[in-house]
Amino acid sequence: MSQSMQQQPPFGHAPAQPLRNGLGTAALVLGIIGTVSGLIPFFFWLAGILGLIALILGLSGRGRVKRGEAANKGVTTTGAVLGLVALILSVVGAVITFKAVDEAVDEINKAANGSSASKKPGGDKPLEKAEEGEEVTGKALEAGDGAEYDDGLTVTVSAAKPYTPDEFAVGHTKGNKAYKVTVVIENTGKEKFDANLVTADARAGKDGVEAEQIFDGKLSAPIDGTILPGKKVTANWAFDAPADAKNLTVEVSPGFEYNATVWELKL
């Protein structure tokens, strides 16, 4: 027998194919990076991309395991699961990020423009928007008119009525006249309103002298607490005016983020 025939391998024994575990390993690595990225809301886009790739590679790697071409079933399965987790985290992160950006834009717009208030009902000229710290300009409202803000808050001031403070009143000067106004705040928006920062000030007469607020045991407590959507609160304020005053200018501010609104009331 020749030497070449002696070195020929036996028939029916093909050389063994090497295991192909690369897809599973890649799926695991990308799944880990994608999951970590998904924990940071701003990187939701990276988590989505890596998660999708990891899921595809993991599923392909499991197919190799089933065909006997790979032996890393656990690694491949873990990579696919982490890819799915990264995808879920990317969706959550996108929602959080877009919501945060939307809220930030709203706050910037409020800071730049302030809340708008217009006469209601049937006003012929809306109040002009005022910059923060400036007086409100434009036509004052009349008794019974409502100032409607862009978040659904409505403030209404009644006509001024003569008021007799009790003997323990603070803020009333002998010889002056006292007047009571009723303020109604209605929340027609979708968010609850914190009423703790509501303030009311007044000036009286043609010279616009300060009309000091009167405190006594007969008036309702100042507006405070929370006004839920669809609810309203009513409060009474009393102001001290010179005896010859013919008008009372009342300015109500719902809070720091709102423009104050002015009512011109006849006495």
C-alpha cells in the first residue's frame, strides 16, 4: 500500500465546525450598555438603539444554539432580555424627557410673558400684559367683571359696599369711611391652585391715596389653602377710604406668576 493511501483520513469523518458564540456575546455587551443608558432619561435614544440591536442579536444567537452552532445559551438569552429591558427603559426615558422639556418651556413662557388676563364678560379691550415687577396697564375692570387667566383661573370683584367695622377693628381711621368688596376666585383649569399667595390692595380718591385694609372679627379669613379644579372660594376684604373719595381702585394678584388685575369701583 502506497504512502499517500496510508495518510488519507477515514471516510465519513468531516472536521468539526468551530462554535460561533459571537452573536450572544455581542448581545450581552450591548444589552448591558443599553440598560445602563436607559437609567438616564436623557440617553433614552441610545438605550433604544442598543436595546433593539441587542434583542436582534440575542434572538439570532438563540437560533444558532438550537442548531448546535453555538453553546452560550445563557449568555445569548441574557443579552436578548437586557435588550428588551433597554427598549422599555428608552420609552420611559423619552416620556420623562419630553414632559420635562414641555414643563420647562411652559415655565420660560410664563416668566417671559406673564399670565394673560382679559375682561370677562364682554370686555371691549383686554388688559395689556405687564413685565414682572411693573404695574398692570390697560383699561381697568368694573364691578362684577372677571379677570380670566390662561390657566383657567378666574377672579371676580364685586361692587364696593359701605361697611361698619366692629369696635376692635384694625386699620380704620375715625372720620374715614369703610367699604367691603367680595372677591371670588374660581378654578376652571385642570390643575389645583395654591391660594396662599393671593393678595388684594386698594387706593382711594382722585389722588390715589392708599386705602388701608381693615381687619376685624366680622370679615372672613383671607383666602388660603388649595382650590381644586372646578371649585371656587369667596372672601371679603374691607378698605378704609377718605370720606370724600368717589372711587376705590382694587388690585388683586393671584400669586407671583400672575399679572395683577385692577378694578375701578365707584363709591
